[in-house]
Amino acid sequence: MPPSIQVKMLRAIQERKVFRVGSIVPETVNTRIIAATNRHLESEVRAGRFREDLFYRINVIAIHIPPLRERASDIPMLANFFLEKFATEIGKDIRKISEEAMRRLESHDYPGNVRELENLIERAVTLEQTNVILKESLPQDFGRTAAEADRGWGPLKALDPDGVDLEKILEDVERDLIGQALRRTGGVKKDAARLLKISFRSFRYRLGKLGLADPETSDDSVDEDISELH
């Protein structure tokens, strides 16, 4: 809150009077204030960025809400709330989240807190073609450890007795790394190619091979196809 607004807030709280925009007649108000912050206000006061008198006016009852990563037990309740909300808004008959998808939701760190979970569920509802949210509707690298997500894939398991689909595994790894490179460079293909240490021509070819873009498409600043890699 800018210092000029802090002064006005303090005056309104103390005098319980406000002026409508353009009016010179004060109006008496009787309000209850709920304020939220992601800053440590005591430190902001000491640094001179937040008024001490305003801080003590609003800091009557403090409620600390831990980040979502510290209260994983809340994730199913919140996820189902957002599911119902977006299914109604979008007009889809999706009524539950699969067990595997929920396990992935519960294992994530959520650097973006509750808003990140909300965006994930909105995305899943939008993409889902069945009446259950499946893990395939979550981002490809979602629910893995930070080290695995940064690396792009987890350690490969032992060779299955029945064999593996090597082409599919390699395609998934390639798709994952290209998606990470595009996200890290804001969708700029030339920069993503440099990050992957391949030529721009090769990068465009690989995008086309994966069905993500026309390999002959020129490189604009930001490519919409990045969304298909999430």
C-alpha cells in the first residue's frame, strides 16, 4: 500500500469518516476491516515502508495462514471446491478427481499457493474429455520432485520383462525438455534452441515432428504452442 493511501486509511479508521469521490461532504462509516498481506509487516515498519500507527490499528487479531505446501490435508477439499466451481462455469459434467490425479495434486509444493491450485483445476476441467479429472489433464511434469521437474524426467526404471516402447519414452523426454526450454525463455524459439544446444532449424523440425507447430513457421517473440507443452 503506497504511503499516501496509508495516510488516508489511517484517517478513515480513526475518524470513521470518508469522502466520496468528488464530494466535500464527509460520510460516517461503521466498518470491520479484514486485511491480508504476504509481507512481514513488522519488518516493513522497521524499514519505514509501512506506518507504525496504521499497523497497530489493523493488527488487532492476527491470523497466520501457512502456505499450501504446509497443509496438504486441505488440498482435496480445495481441489473439489474449485472442480465444482469451474465445472459449473464451463458447463461440464465433471464430478470427481481420480485417485492418481489427487495424489499428484497432494505431492506438489505449490510455489504459487492456493491460486496455483485453482489455476491447475481450471486447466484440468477445460482439457478433460471425461467426467473424471485424470492425471493426463495435469501438466506433464506436475507432481514430481523439484529435482525431477528441473531435470525434466525421473530416473528410468529397470527394463520391463515385456520390453518398453523406446520411441515413446524418447518422444516424452524430448517433448518435456522442449516444453521446459520454451517456458524458461518465455516462448522465444531461438533462445530455447540455444538452451538445448541445437540449431534453430533442428528445433523447428522437432516441434513439427511432435505435432506442436509447423516446422517452417518463423520465430515470433512468443509462440502460443507453448501451452500444448504444459
